[in-house]
Amino acid sequence: MTEHTKTEGERARITAPRIEAFCLGPYQTNCYIVRPGENGEGESDTRCWLVDFSFDIETVLNRVAEVGLVPEALVLTHAHVDHIAGLSETKRRFPDAPIMIHEAEKDWLTDANLNLSGFSPTPVTAPETDRLLAYGDELELCGEVWRVLHTPGHSPGSVSLYHAASATCICGDAVFNGSIGRTDFPGCSFAELEKSIRTKLYALPDETVLLPGHGPATTVGDERRTNPFVSG
């Protein structure tokens, strides 16, 4: 549903989503619960998204149960092992929630070598995707639109999720607070990542909050001015 078709009651919704971050597992990966903001009557929908699924995902699943949330989608910023390790358990718990990943990494969930876990003591695989994402796709959570930005470089199918109404972007491992994603893995490219950051993320308004896959939040403006790897 686009803005011009919303009813008066839906326009009363506070557009800022409520996002809870959980830093999990040996790689300190950020996993997110994304919920809509409260409506004009102080009520909140129980529907949510879960974004990225590290080791120790029970922490997130316990929070979902505690608050009584219903995951509508399981969204992946990319399919490296530290972002998919908890996906199987999450899908088992919420079988009706579709797994969403960019089309460039549709095979990574089921291939331990592609997701970089193949040489570990315990290779990790996950269920197949239910929906393939592409650049420009619009995903809706309770009437609020998030746009899919394809931001490859750290991996070929990396995506960022942008909510324009609240100037919020979940950017995976593309850019961090004062750093950028690694580009020394198979399928990585610094040139491609630099292009993604400059043309996709730095093109967003300066006040846009960036919620990365590791480390604390930052803003587009701060990274454009001070990031030592890709400055504006």
C-alpha cells in the first residue's frame, strides 16, 4: 500500500518503527526484530519481521514469545554463516513465515561452502528460500513500506532495507560505524562495495540511521564525513 492510498486511520500511525537489536554469537552479529510503531491510539500491531539469524538465536525467539509477536517474514541481509546459523531453528518455530533473500544468494543457504561454514567443525545449512528479493522491491509491514537496496561487495547478494518515512536503514555488513564489510572472502569485491556505499547508502539523507550487521548504529552523514575506508 503506497502513501497516497492509505486511509485516514492508517495515516495516524507513528511511522517510526520499533527495532530491537540483539548482538549474538561468536562474531557478535546484530539480529533485529522489526515492529511497526504505535498507532494514534497508543496500540501496536503484533506482527513483526526478524532480520538475520546468528548463533544463539534463542535470545531473539524468547523475546518474540515474551512480547507475543507474530513474525511475518524472515529477512536476510546476506547469507554468510553468522547471519544464517539460527535460521533453521527460527523456521522450525515459525514455519509460515517466508524466508527472503536476494536472488544472487539463493543457493547459499543450502551450500556450506558458499556460506563460509564448510571448513568449520560444524558446517551450517538452512532451509531454502521462499521468496527472492531484487533491487527496488518494496516490502510492507503493517502498511509501512521498506525498500530493498541491493548493496553487493561484501557478498554478491547483500541487501539493505530502507524505511524512508523514519530515515532508517538496516544495512547488513555493507558499512559499519567507522568501517566497512570485509572484502577478502570469495565473492567479495572492494570496488563493488565502494560503489554500493557511494551510490546506494550515501545517496540517502544524512540523517538516515544505519543499523549494521556488527557494531553500533551510525548515520549516513557521519559515515560520509568520517569513514576512513569510503568517505563522501
